[in-house]
Amino acid sequence: MLIFDSHLDLAWNVIDWGRDLSLEIPELRESEQGMEQPGRGRNTVSIPERRKAEVGLVIATLLAKRVVKGNPPFVPYRERKDAYRAGQEQLECYREMCEQGDLVWIRNSNDLTSHLSNWHRNAPAAPLGFLLSMEGADSIESPSQLPEWWEAGLRIIGPAHFGVNQYVHGTGTEGGFTPEGFQLLCSMEQAGFILDMTHLADKAFLEAADRFKGPVLASHHNSRTLVPGQRQLSDEQMRILLDREAVIGVALDAWMLTPNWIRGQSTPQGTRLEAVVDHIDYICQMAGDCSHVGIGSDLDGGFGTEQTPEDLDTIADLQKLKPILERRGYSEEEIKMIFHGNWITLFQRVLAS
């Protein structure tokens, strides 16, 4: 079954971690043997593996985070211009992958329709269709730069990541948008960008919901009720997203699936893909139907199988969610909505406008 994965850090893996995504997973893991950094030698995503997974559409990211106010380093760039250059380097990576025939860039509803037609004719050999998102707006030097990014193919912006940047407070902090951040939201709305509410601190989430009137989504988020923590969506936040006709992509990072997970100590033993379906089901129950949830795996987003469900070895195991959903009473049509239909419906509507 076709999968639309709403969060993969493809260019970041290529550039910052030096991964050749054209390789098979065993080859990639072998190439990283001896590396001590968590996640090395345990990766789950490559171009060949996504074909086995029948992942035909993704939201792919630009991720070039600045270090501000002592934030922990994660893709650290000291100056705005450095983060901008890093974002441009990742843009070029996506252009090269398109030229190689691995990716197809989706900028508008016609591109989406064309890609889906090609996928249904040639899957799983068809190229991977992607919409471009920016996770953390650090690469945008100022709101006046948005037309340049739009022209380059960017369609979705999540202003926050972990910590604080020049625009907003994100995961692990308390606070809202800066004056420049409110300007960014206004300029995004005027230009037609989609706002990704993922990683916003609680105050910032409410401010964004109040100030930004354009389309919104949550690319990789789980339920705070099931697994407490600020990184997760509270019921109030979830209702706001549902009222805005958003789709929420459920993430597979084990610490977002396992209560009381201790970073650097806990292991995924006992955490299974059933927990992913718990979050999918929770969102469906909140919404009253299956129209607002999808898959936003975040696989290889700085971690590997040391931090995924124990019954997931590669991205191909996303297909294991289907029989679990069936056992929970979900119909074939409902599973199609969760696997791809809801994201496609949202983007057909939003990109057309």
C-alpha cells in the first residue's frame, strides 16, 4: 500500500552525516561501523529501502539549526548567513537527487496529480515525490527572504525545532514568537506557505494558531495524553489542529511512544509498532473519524534502531502497521486514508489554492 511519510530528513542525512542514500541498508550500516555517535550503523532509510516500503510521497526537510542562547548544538551554525548557506547546500542536494531520477519535486497540485499517476503505473520503481519543508526557520535570514525560498521550491515552514531561534521558542523551552517571528508568520501567510506546528513551545503554538490564518499541519507529532511531555500534542492543541482541517503525522521515535523514556538510558525493548497505532487511534477518536491522521515517521532523524520500536528494522516495516490497524477494526479504506489519503487530500486542496 502506498505510504506518504510526512517527515524525512533526507538532505541532512546526505550532507551532515555523509550517507549515500543510494546504497542498500546493509551497505550503509557496514560503512558506519566503528562510529560512536548514536544512530550510526543503525540507519533505517535509503532510496532502495523506501521502494520496498512503498513510500511514494514524503515531506522532505531542510534542517540547518543555529546555536542561539546556549542551545545544545544540533547542526550548529553560529550566524544567520551560515545557516542560510547550509540550507542552500541542502537545496542543491535535492536538485541533484532529482537530476539523478531518485526524486520528483512537487511544487503545485498539477505536480502532485502527475506524480500519483506515474506512481500507480510504475510503483514501486517510480521516483519518490517530495514536498519541501524547512524544520526550524534558521536558514531564513529575514522574512523578506521568503520569495526567494518560495521560488526555490519551499512550500512548508516549521519555524521551530529544539530550543530557541530568532523567530520563536521551540521544544524544551517556554515562550512564544519574537516580533520578527510574528513578521515571519504574516509574510508566510501572504506568500501562501503552509505552517508546520511541530516543535512549537506551548505559548508559541497558541500564538501561531491565533495569528496565522493559512493552512497548517503537524508533520511529526504524537499525543501528550498517552506519552507526557512538551514535545507531544496536548488535547487542546490537537483540537485546534482538527478545527483547522489539519493532518497530524504520527512519529516513530521511541521516546515519543514510551512513557518515562530516559534519553541515553532507555532501550526500545518492549516498545512495538502497536504503540504507533495507539497514537493513530487516539487521534481518530479525538477527531471522530480517520480524516486527520497520517504517518510522519522521522526515521533517521538523528537516531536509528536504538530508538525505534523493537519490531522495526527499516522503513519497509511501516507496512506492518496495516495488519495492526486491521486487528483494531480499521477498514481497508480507512487504512488507505491513514497511509496516504489524508495527506494527499490536504495537499491537493492547499496546493490548488
